[in-house]
Amino acid sequence: MSAPGFWFLFAGYGVVWSLLALFLMHLGRRHRILERELRELEARLPRQPVP
Amino acid sequence: MSVHRRLAPFADRVLPWAASGAMFAALWSVFLYVPNERTMGPVQRIFYFHVNCWWAAYLGFFVAAGASGLYLWRGRSEHDWLARAAVEVGMLFCTIGLVTGPIWARPIWGTWWTWDPRLTMAVILWTIFSVYLVLRSSVRDDPEITRYAAVLAVVGVLDIPLIMISVRLWRGIHPSVISAPASKGGLEDPRMVVALLVTMVAFALLFAWLLWLRYEGLRLRDALHRVEDQMGEVAR
């Protein structure tokens, strides 16, 4: 492979994987927020007596 | 049994592995299977991911428009979650397509960007669905804003046919590789067609998996907010 072509190819695929990784991290962050909200909701629920 | 329940086992257990496997096959075909293109050299290999990113983006926006139309008609939350998830995933692929295009164009055209009709229409598409995401960025869903956004998705998708025909309609410089014969800039080697198809399957599976993850997130968030609202009413 010629050097300039290689670097553009590297940059192109670097962008693809970086943006995909950012999106997955964004999904992960939203998932953690959802988990935190769920824990807060659980804490607010009245505790049932254990039979 | 609802469609969601029927899909869940497949989407949770099979889809991530299928998408990952197909993506490895796509990378193998792009970097080890296809030969170098004669005039463009190695940089032409960006094409396989660039084109499929755009197809995944179009798929996302068409799904969003269809789901938005159903939401406007029947008012069911499931359609709104699907539309929103599809726009978010579509915008991911649209953004990748918009960034990888100039990286290919710089060594081939000698410039990063030109206001070619197809490129201009693509930027307009990105802008329309960016506005959709801005409208939907509030924590709680306002029904009126949800309806405005649904109308925007239905109208915005009409830009896609214009992007498809813009090369022939306005004679831009963007290549039309898929529809052109090999003698006029089309794919010159059958292995290139195979790599394009393998990559297309990989992107379709990746799209479906990301759409499912985002849809599930929106569904669970809505369920959580409903319980919170009910608890608030009971407390009062």
C-alpha cells in the first residue's frame, strides 16, 4: 500500500470505530442513569414485611 | 404474545454475536479479500464502509418515518420509541458517512469538501434529523413536541430520494459506483461486489442490534417514569 493512501484509509476506519465506540459509551451512560433511577425508586418503595 | 416478547430472546442473545461475527467477516473481506482498485489504490477501501453507513442511515430514517406516521395515526408510545431510536441510530451512521466521505475525497478529488448536489442534500438530511434530536432532547416527553418531531421525520425522509437521484438529476461529481458499469467507474472486480454485500449484511445486523438496545432503553425509561408518576399520585 502507498503511504498517503494508507494514512487516509487508517483515518477513515479510525473515525468509523471511534464514532461507534462513542455511541456505545453514550448508550452505556444512559443505561447507568436508568439503573440509578431504578435504585432510587426501589429505595422510595415501602418495605414489605418478610413472611 | 407481543412482537416485542417474541423478538427479545433473539435480539438479546443472537443479535450481538451475529453482528460481531458479520463485522469481522466484513473487515476480513475489505482488508484481505478484495484487491486494490486500479486508479484509487488502498483509499478506495473506505468505500465499503462509507456506502453501507449511508444505507444504514437511510434505513434508520425510513424506519423513523414509518414509525412516526404510525404514531401520528394511532398515538401509541411504542411507535414513538421506535422512531426516536431509529433516528438516533440513523444519525450515527449518517455522521460516519459524512465524515468518511471527505477522507476519501481528499486524495481522490484533491479537496475535503465541495458543494456538489448530493453532498449538499446529505448535509440537509443530517440537519433535518439533528433538529429532530434537539426537539426530543428534553427528559420528559411533551406530546405536542413529540407530534412536531414525528411530522419532521415524515417530511425529512423525502430528502433521501433526492439524494439518490441527485447525481443523475444535477450532474454532480459524486461517483455513482453501484449503478454504473465497470467501464464507467463501477466495481471492476467481482470480489468487490462480494465485499460490498458482506459489509452490507454486517451493517444491517449492527443497525438492528443498536436499534434494539436504544429501543429497550426508551421502553424501560418510559416504564420507570410511569411508576414514578403513579407513586406521586398515590402520595398526594
